[in-house]
Amino acid sequence: MNETLPHRLHGRVQDAAALLALPLDARQIEALALELTGPVRALIAEAVAAAGEDAPVAYMPAPTVAVDEQTGVTTTEYAGCTTRIADDVDYDSPAAALAAQLRRHHDVRATDIPTGSYLGLTIRPRTLAAWQWWLAKLGISDDAVTVQGTHAYAVGALDGVAVHLCGEDTAALFPDGAMRPGLDVDFDTPAGNARALVLRQPDVTSAVIVDALTLEVTVRATSLMEWGWWLHQLNIDPARVEITGDIATATGSKDGAVVKLRGEGVPDLLTDRAAARLAGLIAPATT
């Protein structure tokens, strides 16, 4: 009884495959056992709950929903999985429908839906076979996977949706030297696309990709008009700008990416209250 459920299921599946002469190799048997773990656990829980007439009814905790009006993203936490979807994305869109389908798998930890045709999928596979199952499902070849730190990344597609896959702590599953370190994996994402756009501007001093959906941008605007241009381009309400010392910060969005904007020297520009009013940029510290 000390064996974990996945190990016990693995043995049962292996016995059944041999008995029925099914053409399954070791990797397929392991993936099938992992896939069955969640449903079998649910069946066991139902059976235990129904064993006695006085057994309490088991309820799943209610989802936790948070709406960020500033970034236009709704975040839902449910059963150990985080879902983030842009408010302008239809819940019936291909990406949202695919995310709902994939969240049934116990490996899935997060789904990010910035557009109706793009899905960020974060998983935590427990075995190399489980990771390879995801690669096959998304049509990703082994040599298309890159590693950054302890995570593995790849871009695939399913049902017409582009899927940016992140395997948390997956690098530890690979044999030494089996994977190459990643360099540009993050550039084929909403954050990467936004970075390519902002780097065209001469006042940008830094553009750092935090993750597939988040970009940190630092600018040194030389006029109120330049700073106002950035706020307009990133859909930032001037009233939401925060001032700390000689830095102005705000969070906006661009093409599905969350952009954290940092303006060096902007507070000095905002000290001219008359000009700031004309530009629609009233300094928070002087209103």
C-alpha cells in the first residue's frame, strides 16, 4: 500500500497491455498511467464518499476571480490552476476553448490567453515521458525545445491555435547534454513582439522580457509630448502614473502583452503644471 497511485496504475496498465497484446511501448504505458491518475482519483473519492449514508458531501472550493482593469486581464484560480485571459478575448474563441480543454490535464498549472488565437500553456510534467507526450500533442520536435534555467520552452500549435509551452522544472528530467540552452525562445511571444516594436524608438534605454506575456520598458523622454506618446501607445491613463523620486512608473498593454513602463526623469518634466495640464499629464504629486 506504500506505492503511489500512478505507480500502481502503471503496473495495472502494463498488465492489461500485455494481456490484450496491445502495441504500447514503455513510454506510452507511462503516459497513459499518468493520464488516468486524475480520473481514477476522482472515482475513488466518489466511492469513499458514497460508502456511508452519513458521509459528508465533498465540495470543490469556489474559483477565485480577480479583474485587473488597468491591464485588462481577468485571472481565475481554481483547483491549482491559474487562468489569465484578456478582457477583449471571447470565451468562445479558439484559444479560450483550447485552454478549457487542456486544463483537464493534471499537468497544467496555468493558461494565458492574450488573444483568441494564441495560448500560453504552463505545465509541470513529472516524467520525461509525460513531457514528450505534450510535445507530440502540440506537434513539437525535440530539437525545437530550448532550456532556460530549470524550465523548458517550445512553440507548437493545436486546433489552429499557436501554443507557447513552458515546462516548469522540466530541465531536471533531461539527460545531461540532451537539451541546448535557450536564447531566443521568448521573442516569439506577445512580449517578444512588443519588445521588437518599442526598440525602434530612440528614447528606449531598456526592454526586458519578464515572461511570455510581460515586458519591462525603460524610457528617457525629453519632453511632455514624448512621455504622453508612450502613455497613449500603451493605453495608460495618466492618472495611474506613480512617481517615486525621479522615476515615473505605470502599467499598460500592447498587442496582448503587459508592459511595465518606467520613465526616467519624467517627474522633472511634470513640474511645469501649466504645460502638464495642456498635455493632459497632471503630475500626481501636485494635483
